[in-house]
Amino acid sequence: MKKITLNYYQDPGHGWAKAPISLLHYLNIAQGISPYSYIRGQYAYLEEDCDLSRLLAAAAAACIDIKLRDFHTNKQSKIRSYQSFSIQG
């Protein structure tokens, strides 16, 4: 089983996992990611409620074990200022 570690960022109100957009395409879920997630450069910041769950389920089906490395801030995360996710990105 392949193993991948992703950074998981949390502020007082929400959380996002930073994942390479190429991974979303590999797992064939990029078109299903909501605009509640964000994009910056070659990375998606997947919101914790639905999009992160979608990634974890697709990864498990592809025999990829994803571990999350936690980062927390007590301030509002700068991720909130990134562009909303879209496949055109």
C-alpha cells in the first residue's frame, strides 16, 4: 500500500488538507471538488466536511494510505483568502 502524508491546517472555524491537484486528477475526483475548497498554485486545500472525505475514500479505494499532519492556528487562516476551487483553477 502506498502511503502519503498531507498537511492538515485548522483555524478556530474550519480545516483544510493541502493536496496536490495532480493527486485529485489521479484519483479522478477533481471535478467533484466543491468551491468550498481552495486552490493556490498546484495545490488544493480541501475543506474538511465533504471534499476531504471524498479524497480519503478515493485514496482508500486506490490502496493509498493517507496520513494527516496537523497544524493549528488560533487566528483566521490565510487559506480563506485563496481562490475558490474550480477545475479550471
